[in-house]
Amino acid sequence: MKTSRKNLSVLIDWLTIIFEETDAYTVIKNYLDLPLEAFEKDHRSVQYKEYDTRYTFGKIILYSIEQQPDKQECYLTLSGEGCRQLEKHLERKNQTWETFLRNCFSYSDSVVRMTRLDVAIDDKNEVPFFTIKDLYQKVENELYKSISQTYSYNESKFDLNDGAKTLYIGAQKSRVRFRFYDKDKEQALKQKLPMDNLNSWKRTEIQLRDEYATQMCYQIAFSQKSLGQLIFGFLKENLTFYTETGELFRPWQRFLGSVEPLKLETITEITTLEDTQNWLETGGILAILKGFKLLEENNALGNLQSVEQLLPQALFSRSFSRKLVAHVFMLDRIDLVKKIQDQTKKAEF
């Protein structure tokens, strides 16, 4: 049977979102468009986070901060099952992931950020475009180019002559990680079924974190491209396999199709200088500087440089420079613009 791209499907399989300065009622009513009474409420926390309250509706889970009056923040987590549940809810309202994410960003894109987005491509061709072993051999022989260079390979026991294979490109906490595995064998093991009962099913997953996740969600919301166009375009830009003669690996080319490459920027700007100051206070940077000062004042720097030695070498990023310029303009201190520009990193061409 001929391999066809018609037998490829793309779906969002994991999503986590942080809503800053927002309470649970607002997220449930305005973002999720669900009734508050549908959720069960209990006091649960998230490790290393300040959330103290959990709202649960099936597999849709929302954490919030409610025991600190000076703080408001919510954390929405959708597993694969949670994504399917939200999809069904959106379908009933004649909505899509695009409308949901556009709604998230429409309130304020500076206070809604995605911390993780997983997208899966399922190949259910009887003869798949490639096998996991094909790609592993390319990686082993360094016949690939990727935004994420580290890789690992696992093979779990399936039967005497075969195993369920998984290839990872990218570390577990990388901002971009690729995963290729035998979904059919995984399902057979999980359901304790013989492979004869299941059709061929190979899965490619892309895991995006932090600014990559946020920017891909922004593309889904506003680019007017399909999820498939965006994800295959991201793969085309960030992962390539070659033959021993240096040519592009034909099965991978056919898998990607004729989409345009998609490049995501890696910098997420904080919108104002005041926001940057808040980030300094909450992000631990001031505490680090205080620690260096403590070492310096007590003659305990050792081989480290003092803050005064480091400061003259520092240059403003162009994004931070723009915020400084906007700030001094508001104060009618245009005389400082040249000084800011002189201490700003120059563009590299």
C-alpha cells in the first residue's frame, strides 16, 4: 500500500498556561467558558509553586493562589486527555483551538504565557514514512541537524524478536524536544493485545517550553495557518536528516511535504520598564547581586570579580534599551538617549 500524507494527523497533546494577575473565576468563565459549578474545588498545591487551591473538571485542572491576598495567579494544566476534553467542549460551541488561544491572548498577551505545549503527529499508514530505527541510525551516524543536539534511545521489550522503540532528540527540560516512538506497540503493551489487533501507528511529538510554547500558541491563534502547516513548518526549520552522500533523507522530505519553514524568535520581551523592575524583584537577580556585595564586603570573592568590575563591561540588550529610551522620553530626559544608545549592543550582520 502506498504511503500517503492523508493518513497523517496533527493534534495538541499537552498544554500548560499561566494567567498572571488573574483569579480562577475569570479563567473558568472568560477563558474556558465553562460554568464554575462544574468544577470541584479542593486545597492542593504544586511542588515548588505557590498555588494553594485546585479546581478540577474531569481532566481539566486549574490551580490558583487564594490564600495570599496580595497575589493572583492561575495555572491551567491539560494532559492529553484534558486536551481532548477541551476540544469536545470547543466543538459544542463551534469553536477551535485557534479561537480558544486567541481569546487567551486577547485579554493581554503580557500576562498570559504558555509554559509547555506538546503537539503530536500520527502516521497511521500501513507502511509508515519512516521507522524509529531509520531515524536512530541517522542520529547515531551524525547524519542530522537539529535545534536540539543531545539524543537518547530506548527500546522496551515487546516480543522475542522486536521491541517498542523511542528516540528523543533534545534533553528532557530543553525548550525544544523531539520524540519519535512506536505508538502501536505502546498501545499493545498498555492494552495487553497482540499486534495483529492493531494497525500501524507511528508518532512524532514536538515538545515546546516557555517562549517557544507561547510563540507557537500565538501562531496558532493569529497566523491563519492550520496546525499542520505550523508544526510541519517548525520541523522543516529545526530538524533535518541526511543520507551518507549529504543529500536530504527522502522519506523525511516526503513526511514534511511542501510547507514553508517556520522560525520562532527566542526572545520574549517584558512589555515595560516597570515590568522589568518587578521581574528583578521576583526573579532573584537583586538577591544574587546582594550576595556578591556581601562576599566583596567581607573579602570573600576569591577568584570572582566584583560587581564594580563587571558593570563597565555590561551592555544593554536592544529590547531593554528601547524600554530605557521610552522611559526617559516620558520624563522629558531626552539628553540621556545618546548615553543609552552608546551602551547598547550593536546589531550583528
